[in-house]
Amino acid sequence: WCSGSRGGRVEYKADASAIWKMTGKLTMTNSLGFVYADEKTSNGDVNEYVYGLRFAYQLRENMMLMAAWKLRINDYQHRDSDNYVDNEYRLGLTWNIK
């Protein structure tokens, strides 16, 4: 458990992911997660649901192109006005120097 300026907080997390090698160069990764955070001294208890999807394509032996999307849903148990949905998009290129 974590202690901070607002008092105690307990987090419970569960994550799962699966990786599929679709072709010799293309890989897809799915991930699913859940976090329950219990604020001991406030009404900030929250359920967070996370889903992610990532594609990686091997351009060359040392170069990879990646695209990812992550959906995050936060559901506050005692403060409905604070609930929110977050979409995150990423695009990247990696170069490994050997």
C-alpha cells in the first residue's frame, strides 16, 4: 500500500496480453488491464479499465515501425463528474545500432 499526503491508498491490478506474429515481419499485440484504487481517507476510489492494440512491422533487420492505440476508462465510484475516457495514439520508428 502507498502512503501520501492524502492518506493511505491500496491498488489492485490485473493485466493480460497476447502477441500474434501475423507474418514474418508483422506482429500484433493486444492488452487488457484493470486497476482498482481504494483511497482510504477520501472518496477518490476509482476503477480503471485499459485496452491496448499495437502493431509492429520489421522494415529492416535493425529498423521497426510501430503504431499503437490505448483506450483508458476511469470510473470514479463516488464522483461521477470526474469520470473520463482517454484515447492515446502513438506512431514510432526504432533504429537499433549494432
